[in-house]
Amino acid sequence: MRHAVIMAGGSGTRFWPASRRSRPKQFLSLGGDVPLLRSTFDRLGGLIEAENTWVITGEETVEISRELLPEIPAENIIGEPVGRDTAACVGLSAVLLRQRDEDAACIVLPADHVIGDEEDFRLALDAGLTHVAAEGGLMTFGLKPRYPATGFGYLRVGEEVGKIGEEMIHRLEGFVEKPDAEKAQAYLDQGNYLWNAGIFAWKAVDLLAEIRRQLPLLAEGLEEIGAASGPELGESLRRVYPELPRISVDFGIMERARRRWVIPVDYPWSDVGAWPALREVLPVDGEGNLFQGRVLARDCRNLIARSEGPLIAAAGLEDLIIVTTEDAVLVLPASEAQRVKELVAGLEERGWDDVL
């Protein structure tokens, strides 16, 4: 049977002050009028039934996830007591799926992406699920690069092994970390590199077999959690999960998996990684400005201004980010957007939890 797993953990600190511990980035309406998590579920468009859709989120955001996704059975929305990176997250989903369906094949996708051409998106997912159900192994989806990006990891594509519909299936030769500008241009020129979109397909038993082979400590903890059910599951999670190894699925599992596949895709995509990325998914005016909420601007260029209450009035500004909420204001150059995470760390050091 087919399942979908939506990874909705993470703190989204690069979108502070809009993103908070109680309402991280994936619960914000950044790519339009609908929260990102809800958009992710809607994008599946019936490819996976709601009762076979799962959400792995933080313990503190289980209830808001259930409110946003009332179609999904409440027991399918699981709260991690702490974040242990994506290998633990996908491993947890696999042991839970295996409990319900020994032959489960699943799509795993992040909750905070914005994707255009949803029909092409579903066709690629359908092909990926079909392939892994028949052939086994671990599948990922790589985006054809539009420019020499230095902010994404890359996938090195191998030989073609088949075709499902219009989707080409290739062997996945390897993962490449975020490159410098020169290497990124070389990858673009070579033509056999794709952006790593962080979307996967596999059978639960195949993923768990790779975890047992490569990460035995993680496998041991997951099996202990998987032995629990009902009310005991929450207690087991709180006891065992914080002790699991912290490692990503890419580095911990996919890089050394024995059978790896990739489907190249070319739909519009953004991981909406920081405030400047909003320009990729929302319209701007003739001067490159993007305004949300109550904003009055004169003679401004390339300004991102978002108000969740207080009026923002600006004149003669360029290349700035201004975000206001009822209790915080963020102002910084767009070129320094990655430093929002640094500012959040400073707030934590000072114990100002009321604005986190």
C-alpha cells in the first residue's frame, strides 16, 4: 500500500520573528494564503489517501498540525520529543508504517517547500513509488539546476535504467555537498548534476534494512520504539528518542545505500530557506519590493517588508528586510539574511524565551 510521510519538524529560525517555537516556518503562510504544511498535504492531490498520510512534527506542534490537517487520523500525527535530524525522523516513520503495513511504500517530503506545476510533481512521485515497489532500493528526486547555486547540495546522476510514463529512472551515483561558485558552474556545465530536493521514495522494509546495516545504534532504538503501541508509544518516544544518533538521512543512509535511484524533475521549486527566498514564490512590484500586511513605502527598491500588526512606513531604502510582529522587529540587509539564525541564538543566550 502507498503512504506519504510529511516531515514537519524543525524550528525555522531563519524566518524569525514570524517563525516561533510554537509556530515554526512550516505553519506560516509564506508562499501564498495557505500555511506551508497544509499546502504540502493538498499538493498530494489524492495520490495518497488521507488515512495513509503521516506527519512527523515536534511534540509541541502536534495539536496545530491536527488543526491544519483534520482529514488525517490524529494517531498519524506523531510528535518528536526532540529533534534528532532526518535519519531518525524517516526511521521512525518506517517502523510505524511497518506496524500497519508490512509492504508499505512511501513518499517522504518536507513540509516547507513551495512547488509549482503540481501535476508534474504528482507524476514524478507516482513513478518513484511504482519503481521502488517493484525494484526495491531508495529513490530520491533531483531538480534540474536553473543556475549555479551554492546554497544547495547536488546529486550526481548515473545511467538510465528505465522509464515510467515520461519519468526517466537513473542510478544515483553520489551526493555532493554545497559547492563554491566555481564548482557549481562546473556541475551546471557537465549536465549530470541535479539539485538535491530532499524528497524520497522507498519501501519501509528497505529503508529499515539500510538503517540496520549502516546505523545499528539508530536501528536498535527504533526497534524499541516500534515495539510499543497505543499509550505506550508516547512514553517510549520520550524515553528512547532523545538518545538516538543525530544524523541526516542523506549523510547517514543515502550516501552509502546499496541500491539508489534518482528521477530528474523540472517543476518550479523553492525550499524557501530565508526571507529573500520569498521573492522566488511571491510577486514583487516594479522596483523589486515585496510587501505583506500594512506597509507604506516611498522610493524604496528591493525591500522585503512584512507586518503582522504594526504599520511599517519606509522611505528611500534599498535591499533591506523589515519584519514586525506584535512583540518584535527585525531589520537587516537582505545580503545578511542568514544572520537571523545568529540573532535567534543571541536571544536564547539572554534567556528571552518570550520572543522565541
